[in-house]
Amino acid sequence: MIEPIQPVEVKAELSELDLAGIDKIAEDAVEFIDSGQMNVRQASTWAIHHLDDPWGFPSLTALYNRMVRRLETNFPAKQELVRYIRMW
């Protein structure tokens, strides 16, 4: 007998609190990249695992938008992040 699979719950709308948390995660991830503690992929993975809604595309989109914006002075890392996102 196969057990029923529960659907994944996805947030359709993000609250201001969600956005503030996502922004803090993006800030920390970019800090790890800029300090050399993590490369882009490691920081991206770290950030996704710290989201309260890891499978919600609005959360992922907000996270990556904020990371890209915060990497404005680190063009090579910004390019790598965009390339990494496109591979998804």
C-alpha cells in the first residue's frame, strides 16, 4: 500500500516580515561571499536552507533578487550567481 503524499505548501504572497527575513538572509549570504568564507554556490545553498519557505518560488525569487542587488560591487560574484540561477 502506498502512503499518500502531502502537497508542499507554497506561499503566494510574502508579508513585510517575510521580506525582512529574506533580506537579512541575503545580506548574510553576500557577506559570506564578499569575505571569502563561501563561494557563490555555497552561500546560495546556505541561504536557501535558512528560508522558512524553501520551496516557495516567491521566497526564492525575492532571495535571489536581493542577493543580486547586494552584489552590485562584486561583479564576478554577481555574474556567477546569475549563471547559477539560470542552471536551475
